[in-house]
Amino acid sequence: MKSKIFLIFYLLISNASFAQYGYHHYFPLMGKIKSYETFQIIENDSKEKQILVEKLTYDNNNRVLTKSTNELLYKTPRQEKNIYKKNLVITYECKCNDINEFINNFAIKDKSELKNKKSSGYGSGQEPTKFVTYNYSDKKGNITLTEKFGESGYKTLTIKTLYNFANKVSNKKVFDFDDNQTDDYTYEYDKRGNLIKETSKDIKYSVYYTHLYKYDNIDFQNEMMTYGNDELISHDTYIKVVSKNKEEIYKMDNLKNLKSLYKETFYNSKNIVIQTKEYSNYDTIIKSKEKKYTENGILSNINYVDHLSASNLKFEQVFDSKKNWIELIVYISFPNQKERKERRIKYIRNIEYIK
């Protein structure tokens, strides 16, 4: 029964993600970029139509200034605008046609005047579409305080973050609209900086999880244990096998006594990674991901295989001189389902670099 519930849940999540998001973001951009636009090519009656699905601009420090996405090809895009100040980044987000109007009308308000009222979009049954986030950082650039606001200007969420001497997160506390703490996260590290213990607590429902990690003398993670309210719910160990031009990692599920291939890495004669294969297992392989690289180590292709829905994803790219794709074709096939034809999605991208 547990396996059946998992498979149903996986299918729901997988199909939702598969349908809702485009594929142009699978290959991150490299270099200093001033702006870029991504278009999806819609073919209809042998004619092509370009639909803008993404537009971003950056400052001279390669930080995002503005972002507009329309991956679902809706009429109203999702927009983002970032304002950078000393030790503060203000991010405005909205599903709207004019984000500047939202910015000009936004003002932070004192929650005490609300008494028992809630901010716009909360408790109304309607999903809020406009947000503002204030991220405050310390002198080292670490974000120590995050405050989220709704369209009406009232704070809805607060996150306080502490760091250790190595600038690694040691604790996070989350507070709700009424400033009541809802969640607590703690992180512990060994002397080499490896994460060895991670805990999360849902204070309201008294639910907490603990993840324990162990490493060998070359910092390879070879063991992971997870406890839910002090009950051991997973215990995995990892074994690395190295041969000529190839490395294999096997995962051992100690609770099921099940050993499976977790990852394969292939190298060329210069010890540069040219191919990786990763596998997701639950009793049997349910998902695999293959990445191919050029002889210089530049990611050139990804092949996703979903063994539950029997679907494959393959990519073809045309690169510019900066090794970023300017044309991308995605092939979605269903080899075991004759009634479902292969889909082809094409994107093109215009990139302007900082000179």
C-alpha cells in the first residue's frame, strides 16, 4: 500500500511539473550578461509565431534587475524587480502588466492597526498575486533577516537566519503573520565544513525531522540517516567504485536491504567529466537523467527518462561564441505509448552581453 501511495503521489507531482514549466531554464547561462529574451516558437499551419516567455536584465555585478516570465503562455506575465541598497535587497513580484504601478503604490503598514484582520489575499480564499520581500544582509553578505509583505503592505512572514564563523547557516527561525514562530531549522558541520546534522521542527504540530550525514576521509558522503520524531525512517549508505575513466556510486537502502546504482560518471583522457547518469529508485528505477558534456566540460545535452510515465526528454542546442544556447529544441517522446506522438518544442534566445 505504501508503494502504491508513493507512486500515485509521484505521478501527480511529476505530471504537474511536466505540464506547467518550460524547458529553457535547464541549461544555465554563463558569462556576464546585460539582458536576454527567450521566445517559444509556436508552429501553426506551417507558420511560425514567436511568443516571449522570458525576459531578464542584469546590472554590472550580474545581479538580476528585472524579470518577466510567461512560461504558461498566459496573457498576464509574472514580473519581478529588484532594488539593491547597502545591506538590503528589495524584491517586488506580481502577476500583472505594470509592476511599476504596484511599486509606486506599495507602502509598509503597521500591523497593530489591523487587530484581527488579515492582509489582502490571506484568509480570503484567493491566491495573492503581489508580494514584496526585504532581504537584509550582514557585512559579509549573508542574508540574516527576510521579511515578506502582501500587496496591502502588511508583513506576512519573517525568517531570521544565523551563521557560524565559516559563513554557513547554523539556524533559521520562521515566524507567521502574528509573529508566532512556526518552524525552526538547525545545521551542524564538521571541522572540514561538511554538513553532519540537519533538524527541522514544525512547532505548531510538534513534528520534527533529523538528518544525519557521514563522510569518508576525502569528504565523500557515504551515509545518511533520517529520523521522524525520533523514529528511524530511512538509512542509506553509499559506495564509490572507481575504474579507468569511470566512477560508480551505489546506494544501499538498509531498511529494505536493497542495493541500487545511484550515479555513473565518465571522464575523458584529461580527467574531464564528459557524461553523467543519475538514477532515482523506489524498489525499481523510476527516473533517470543523463548529461553529456563536450571534451572541454561544457554541458551539451540532457536526456530525462521517466520510467513511470514512460516518457523521454531530449535536447538539441545551437551555441553562441560564449557557449550559451541561442536555439534549443526539446523532443518529448513516449516510446511505449503508440497513441501518444512525439512532441517538439523550439526556443530561441537573444542575448546581450556586458562589454
